[in-house]
Amino acid sequence: GAVVSQHPSWVICKSGTSVKIECRSLDFQATTMFWYRQFPKQSLMLMATSNEGSKATYEQGVEKDKFLINHASLTLSTLTVTSAHPEDSSFYICSARVLGQGYNEQFFGPGTRLTVL
Amino acid sequence: RKEVEQDPGPFNVPEGATVAFNCTYSNSASQSFFWYRQDCRKEPKLLMSVYSSGNEDGRFTAQLNRASQYISLLIRDSKLSDSATYLCVVSYYSGGYQKVTFGTGTKLQVIP
């Protein structure tokens, strides 16, 4: 299957700093990437849908000025958590969608574990 | 009502047993349905898509009931390696973009 990478895999930062997470599709082009957040023992929550070359579409309740998404190329999307606070500590996962004749699949990155002190 | 609901479990079953999970969804406009598997502290991986006609992949069978708005996953001859959380995923297109909703997952523990 298609491979999606994320970097960094984990990060610890101080409250008030900004953290950038990269999501790359390694062997395919992804016109659409998704960013999810997962708190312990909860399901993945979609934060935003990112289309290459256009503004991301944020889910209700997700602050677009706090979670900046850039999808500048067909293989790279970035999520920047600005002025991170302890409540932003979570597992952030991206996925890239592959659309084809009769199929629609998302391939997930390995996730980034963010801890804000 | 949640958009996608699953019994969180855990389902503790012995090796070789057959186990079934259900997932209900509230949006009748939903178009695509999937089962994902997520191991502890790992990313979800697609297990199978769910088609209207139902589909089978080895020991796994998925079915969709649009009238009752639920999908199911049946695992036959359970293996220890099947222990994981199984996520039901429902999506639809709205305003030109895809809305994807994950269920909270059903935890399966296969015991020797």
C-alpha cells in the first residue's frame, strides 16, 4: 500500500511555543490530506481537510488560527500548532486519500505524539 | 446521538471463536463505509471497505444495511493477532469535500 510519513514522531515542548508537524506521501500524490487528533482512549477526531493549493476546511470547534495547515504540494501537508498549551497534548495523525475507480482509501501516517509541558 | 456509534467492548473471546461487531450511523446520506484496525499507540490501518453487496476477505466479512443504517464486521476463527481496536468509519461528500467520521472503536481481545 501507499506510504505516508510524519515528522516528528514525538515532540515535547514548553507551553506557548509553536510546533510544526509534517505529513508526506512518499510514493504517491495526494490531492487531499486529513488531519486528526486522538486523545487517550478516544477515537480519532477529524480536525481539518486539506486540499493541495487551497485553504483547509476545518471541522466545527477547531480553531483555524491555532492549527495552521499548509498543503503546498501534492506530497506535503504541514500542521502547525501555534502557542501550544497542555490541553493540546495529543496524538496527531495525518492521512492521505487515494481515489480511484471504485475505491476511496485513506493511508495514515504513523502519528505524532505531542506533549506540552 | 453520535454520528457513528460502536460498542466499545472489550470483547474477550477465545482463540478460534467467531465474533461480530456492529456499528450504527446517523447520517442517511453517508456514502462510503470502512473498517479500520488500530493497534495500541499505532495509526489505524484499513481492514476492508464495506460494499452494499457485502464483502469477504479471508476470515473477515463486512456487511452494510442501509435501511437500518448499520454496518457489521464478522471475524471467524479468531487469532491472537486479531487483538486490536476495530474502528468503524463512515464518510460522505458535502460541499465538494469529504467528511469522514470515525467511531470510538470496539476493542477485541483474543485469549489463548
